Amino acid sequence: MKIFPVKSIAEIDQYTIENEPILSINLMERASRRLFDVLDPIYRNRPFVVVAGAGNNGGDALALSRMLLLAGYDTTIVLLKSDCLSTDTALNLERLKHIRQSKVILYQSVEDLPSITSNHVIVDGLFGSGLNRPLEGKALELVQWMNELNVEIVSIDIPSGLMGEDNSGNNPEGIVKARRTFTFQFPKLSFLFPENHKYTGQWEIIDIGLHPEKISEITTSWYFIDRDICRNLLPQRSCFDHKGTMGHTLLIAGSYGKMGAAVLSARACLKSGTGLLTVQVPHDTCQIMHAAVPEAMVNIDRSDLMFTEFPNLSTFSAIGVGPGIGIRSNAVKALDALLDSIGDRPLILDADAINIIAQNPHMKEKLPPGAILTPHPGEFKRLVGEWDNDFERLEKAKEFAAQHKVILVLKGAYTTVVLPSGVCYFNSTGNPGMATAGSGDVLTGIILAMLGRKMDAWKAAVAGVYIHGLAGDIACETEGEEALIASDIISSLGKAFINTK
Ligand SMILES: NC(=O)C1=CN([C@@H]2O[C@H](COP(=O)(O)OP(=O)(O)OC[C@H]3O[C@@H](n4cnc5c(N)ncnc54)[C@H](OP(=O)(O)O)[C@@H]3O)[C@@H](O)[C@H]2O)[C@@H](O)CC1
Ligand SMILES: Nc1ncnc2c1ncn2[C@@H]1O[C@H](COP(=O)(O)OP(=O)(O)O)[C@@H](O)[C@H]1O
Ligand SMILES: [K+]
């Protein structure tokens, strides 16, 4: 699914109005009706206070209020006083006047505000995607009032005060903290940043039937990785395929005391379709790998403890380095030498391989084009330094990816795959149960298998994070968030592939 900047959404709205064709008031009615249909079963019989602004977000709020009133809900409307209501908002205000029970408070000062019980649901329709500056004055007062009530707030389209993309210069006091956000047609970029979760709460997309032609025509740099995107990226097997055509991958992972990382990565790689897997392990640990992953071949390092050498790379269709290798000087030297011999072979670097590169900046220049790096936030910080906010973090990632022509996978909720072109893919799968030791090692194995099958690096990264998150979601259904461990993600890989194909 595409993610658009809010200015493109306005363009798609306008195109829909002209080409469906549909009157803008009727498009607003359709959006509000779909919103009502979602809210009605969730909040049956609860009293509502609907807060509306002068723009079209307020128009949605007023249309929704009419629907709530007609369905018998106790509904009070608070309208921010304004001399210039949008045409459709004015029309919806007019329509409300024909409903006997409607109570519209024109907000001028705090004394005007209704009293609220803990049972109330507040609907926030103050500002939507038309917001163009931080809130102040009466609008700010209303947001602060809503936030201080400590009752459930539902935001229409976007929490009022939150910008759709960059909130760097915003006033955090002037943003609604919603329990839920129902957003029209597309997620907004700012919803995908961890720091904005306290504003959006749980968010959901409501399809309002915007014009598919315009949606496919307008280009964007941002995508939400859904099943369709992933399915189109995954290769099919032909009936004549054999293990020699499914890729021979090399995994360099583990060190004395950290062999779990290597085992998890190796298992995940085998469960993600690699034809053959060789794992490079320290001498004293090779029995662990043989016993834990009998399907893997083992290349035994001369060192008892860590990665210090690697086999001839020409045998391998892709190479993965990092989980559990440590950052001792011999491993640093070995990684440096590996980067000198890698040529243009597909490469994924994770965990300590990233930490080593962060500590040895000259190695950044040796990264082959298209290499995939999968840092978690701590590793990414070591690589590029601090950032002030998540928008800036994304900018830094785009800069790094472009400068070094690599693919960055920023892990976390909505894991983000950043391509050298600046295109960003945000993952839609995964859950907090995956915040557990070794789940990143599993991702490395999955992507390595895909790279080994000659998938383009960006495709392997995008499909890999989706399958990884989906396997985590499937595992979570039976394990729950607390009990979920990395091995459960591996066990669910089969179902994840089957469900995606
Ligand atoms: N288009 C469609 O067909 C559909 C649209 N839909 C709905 O419309 C919403 C977008 O509507 P919108 O563009 O009217 O924006 P919205 O946020 O309600 O108001 C912006 C107005 O406020 C003003 N303003 C801005 N910042 C301000 C500030 N800090 N403090 C004070 N004022 C500020 C600014 O005017 P300005 O003051 O800059 O002249 C502007 O006029 C969208 O989120 C969705 O809910 C759906 O119904 C589906 C169909
Ligand atoms: N809240 C979350 N929602 C979705 N995915 C998550 C969440 N927390 C962690 N994950 C996923 O789990 C993995 C954790 O990776 P990482 O921190 O490298 O773990 P480890 O180093 O223990 O292997 C990442 O792929 C990340 O996207
Ligand atoms: K809103």
C-alpha cells in the first residue's frame, strides 16, 4: 500500500470528487458513515462529546454527530468558534439544526465546556490533514482540555495538532492524545514513528473509496508493506529446482558463549528456503552447530573462540555476517578482510558486524553496493550518531543509504527498509512480543536465504521483514506476547510463507 504526504491526499480527494464523480459533501458523508459504522459497535450506548473545528475534519465530526444523534446516542457538540467554516462544514452544521436533540456549544472559553464522566467518549474532529502550523489560542486550550479529561479520545483521520509528516517544530502540548485514531484511506507517515504512538494510540484505516486510478498514478517514496507487496516479491519454485538452484548461503555467526545467535540465524535461514547453508563457527563450538542444526554444513574456524577467517567466497550466492560474532580485534580484522574480498556478492550485516563498522569508520567505504544492514536503534545510533526525533532519524537513514549505496533495515515496530534512492518501506507485521532475545538473529537468517536465492537486495529486505513479522504474529496467537521467544518465530515461518503466497 502506498503512503502519501497529506498534500497528495488532498489531490486524490479532489480527483475523486471530479472523476467518480461525487459531490464533496457526499464524500464527507461517505467518510463519516463509514466511521459511524466502525464506532457504533465499539461504543454502543456510551455518551459522546464531539469536538469540531472549522475545516473539513470538523465537517466529518458534525456529520458523525448527526448520525450518532439519529441512532439515539447522547451527543454534545463543541464547535470551535470561527468566522470561516468550510463550505461542507457549514452545511453539516445546518443539517444538525434540523435535529431536535442536537446541542451545539460554540466554544469561546472554558466555562462553555460540558461536564464529562468517565463513561464519555470524546471524538476529536478539530483539525485533520489541513493543519499547517502548531496550535495556539482557543484550539490549544481545547486540546489541553481533552487531554486532561483522562477519558477515551477517538481522533478522526489524525490526532488534532499532529502533522502528517514532520513534527520537529511542533508543540507537544498542542497534540491530542487519542486512545484510537481512525484514519481515512492511508496511514500517515507520522503514525509510523515510535514517538507519536502516544498521540495516535491504536490506529486503523477506514476505506472511504478514494479513486483507485489516482492512487495508482500518483508516485510516492513511502510504502506500507502489506501481503500484496510481499507476495509479488517472493520467487516461485519450478518443478525442476533442486538444492543447487536454491542458493548456497554462508552465515558467519556466533562466538564462544554466543552460539545461540548462530543457531537461531542458521535455523531461520534453512526454514526460509536456502538450498544449502554453510555456517562459519569457532573451532570449539562446532559440535553445538552440528547438534542443533544438522541440516547445516559447518566451516570450522582455526580460532576456538571467534570469527577470524572465512572460506573462499566464490562458492556462495550470499553472505550473512554478524549475529553473536563479538567485537574483539581478531573479528574486526576478519570482517575488514572479508569486505576486501566480497566484490559485489550479496551481503547482509547485522549486530556485531554493524558495531564493528561503527567503530571503524573506514569500513563504511568498503561496503559493497546493495549491502543490507539491519541495525536496531542502539546499533543505528552507533553508526550515525544521535537524532532529536524520529523524523530526523529517518532523514539520517536516507542520507546514510544514499551515501554508501546500501539498504538499511531500521528494526522496531514498523521496521523501515530504506533504499539508496530514498524510497522507504514500512513493515505492517510484527508485535511487541518480538521484543525478545534473538528475534533479530532470526531476521538475518530469513533475509540471507532470500538473498541467496538471487532476489534483489531491496526485495529480500522488504519481503524478509514482512515474513519475519508475520511469523511473529502467527506465533503470538498461540504463545501470547510474554511467552513468545525467537524459536517460536522460526517455528511459524512455514505458516507465514504459506499465508503470503
Ligand atoms: N477533502 C475531502 O474531500 C475530504 C476530507 N476529509 C476530511 O477533511 C480533512 C482535511 O480537511 P481540511 O483540509 O479542511 O483540513 P482541517 O485540518 O480540517 O482544517 C484545516 C483548516 O484549519 C486552518 N488551520 C490549519 N492549521 C491551523 C492551526 N494551527 N490553527 C488554526 N487553524 C489552522 C487552515 O486554514 P488557515 O488558517 O491556514 O487559513 C485550514 O483551513 C481530513 O483530515 C478529513 O478529516 C474527509 O471528509 C474526506 C473527504
Ligand atoms: N514492538 C515491536 N513490534 C514489531 N516488531 C518488533 C517489536 N519489537 C521488536 N520487534 C522486532 O524484533 C526484532 C528485534 O531485533 P534485535 O533487537 O536485533 O534482537 P536481537 O539482537 O535480540 O536478535 C526486530 O526485527 C524488530 O523489528
Ligand atoms: K482530528
